[in-house]
Amino acid sequence: MQIHVYQTPELAAEAAATLIASEILAKPNAVIGLPTGSSPVETYRRLARMNRDGVVDFSKVTTFNLDEYVGLKGDHPQSYRRFMNENLFDHVNIDKENTHVPCGIGDVEANAVAYEEAIAAAGGIDLQFMGIGRNGHIGFNEPADAYTDVTGIIELTPSTIDANKRFFDSADDVPRKAISMGVGTIMRARKTLLIATGSDKAEAIRTLVKGPVSPKLPASALRMHANAVIILDAAAASLLD
Ligand code: GLP
């Protein structure tokens, strides 16, 4: 696991965008796994700028998002499909047909099976980008007694509902379930990139780097990944010394 620490969240985003752009430059038809949340927003802004400036071309790129709330249609203001359109896809020359976000409506179990099949049909994920929840979740894989494997339905924990209620009118409006890639799906990506900024994430990062590899902190699985990069700002790294 390579850990890079930057003084500011902006520099951390610059580094993450550079790494993703490098992947696409090296493999124009790369398959990239993408997160939502506040952590990747600055990285997406920089990727959009690089695309606008002609540095990186998204026309052959395929993406798979980590997760989506169960029960929210793609046009719901808090759906992750809408988030991705607004924060990245509408600002780069990607073919929307090649952007995949798990579907949280209809037969969600069947949607999860189809999502894994689509990832396999695309040749697997070259680079999986992600954030981390305050409780160490990746995607929506919450602390548990065992790691999840494939894409499936997850019950959100009170900690995650509390963390995400800021995006909804109230905590009661936060969906209780999500569809998420499993930890196994994430681990099968050929490379992984986790970004964390801010002191809220410092404890999860300390446990990720120094604690046991355990499904109680799902992100700790990345310690077992052969090609994992962690990008932090100084605040997120503050408990590492
Ligand atoms: C959500 C997402 C995660 C994300 C986490 C952290 O729960 N499902 O993929 O990593 O929030 O969000 P933020 O980056 O806003 O702290």
C-alpha cells in the first residue's frame, strides 16, 4: 500500500486526478470504478478541466460506480446517478452509455447480479477510485463480521445515516438500504485509489493503516491489495505518527 500525504485537500485532489488521468493516458479504454460523496468532488473538477484542456480523453472510457441508494430513481436530487452526471459526466466527453451506476429500483437483487456481469463483460475494473466513510466503510460496505464479496443490498448503519443526512431534508428521508459493489468486487480491481481528507476521517485512516485487517473496518481489506494507493491531506493523516 502506497500512502501519499499532501498539505491541503486541493493538492490531494490534484494527485488523485493526476493518477486517474495517467491511467486513461496509458489505456484510453480503461474501466474506472468511481465513488460519490464529498471526497471525490475536487478530483472530478480537475479531471473535467484536464478534459476541457485536451489533456485527457474520456471518449473510450467505461465507468462503474460503487453504489446507489435503494429506492431512489436516477433523477432524484440525491441519487448517485444524478450526482455523477452533475459532478463529472456532464463535464467530460464520456459516452453516457458507458457509465454505469447500480440501479436501486425494481428488482434490486437482479440488478446486483446484472451489475457484476456487466463489470466482468467489460473485462474487470482497471482502477477503482473511492472515498472512505467515518466508520471505515468503502462503497456502502458497512462494518460487519465478514467481508462482502459481490454487489448486493446493504443495510445502512446509524453512523452512515447520520453522516449522510446533511444531503436530505432530515435523517428520516435517508434511505435505509443501498446497493453496493462488494469488498470482493473492489479487491478484484487491478489497482485501487482511496482519497480521504479532513480530520473526520483521521481515526478511520489510523485504523486502516495501523489496525488489524478486519471486516469491522471494511477499508482495511485494501492492505491485502497488491496495488493500492492512499491519498490523504494532512488532517486525514494526522493520527498516523
Ligand atoms: C457515502 C458513500 C461512500 C463515501 C462515503 C464518504 O456513504 N457511499 O462511497 O466514501 O459516503 O463520503 P464523504 O466523501 O462525503 O465523506
